Amino acid sequence: MKFRRKPRETVDINLASLIDVVFILLLFFVVTTTFTRETQLRVDLPQAVSGAPSDDQNAKQLDVAISADGVFSVNNQILPKNDLATLMEALQKESEGDTTLALSISADGKARHQDVITAMDAAGKLGFSHLRMTTVEAQAAP
């Protein structure tokens, strides 16, 4: 027995309106998207389990201490203001213009990161090249 095949209907989809909608959506997303440029820096922080004390204990050096409240002191003299200009002025006065001195920054563990960066920025602007960060030796885990 022979079956008659029905002729297939040709189905046409009008893609013009679909393309219009896609372009409008694309335009919408391009206009509403904010492009941010993010930089990532991988930092492997050193551990302070063991450290070497400085070789020149008797040599003159500058000590910048930062408390948990963000109060700066230079060589155990508390500064009246906690800003960059005051810190730079105190470092310039204590070093008497000698930027070859070692500069040691001692920051409290709960001090703001910005305060430490301010101290480092002041040292960099004045031209100090020997910068030290003091830490406390960590207790060994049992």
C-alpha cells in the first residue's frame, strides 16, 4: 500500500524584528553597564615567627609609633596632629635633614591601614630609603 505524502509547508520566520530587539537589548546593556578598572595585587605577607634584630642598635635611628587610635609619635614624642604634614615636619626636625638614617615604623595591631600608609608616605616624600617595620615574634603553635 502506498501512502501519499503531504507536501511540506515551508515555514519562514521573519528575523528582522528579532534582530531589532537584540540590538536594542545590546544597546541597553552597553549604556547601563558601568565599566570599572580593577587592579589586583597578590601580596604574600611575611610571617614574623623569627626575625633578625637590626645590626646597628647603637646607631641613631628614627622611631615612628602608631597607636590603635591613630596617634603618631616620633622618637617617643607624641605629635599634636595626626596628619601627613605634621608627621613630615617632625621627621624632618628629628633627622636634621639626614635621610640616610634608618626609619622604624611600629604600628599597633589594631591600627588603621591608612595610618601606616601615611607614615610610609611621609618617609617616601622626605627621601628615607632605609625603612623597617617592627613586629613581635609570634608564638609557636604547640
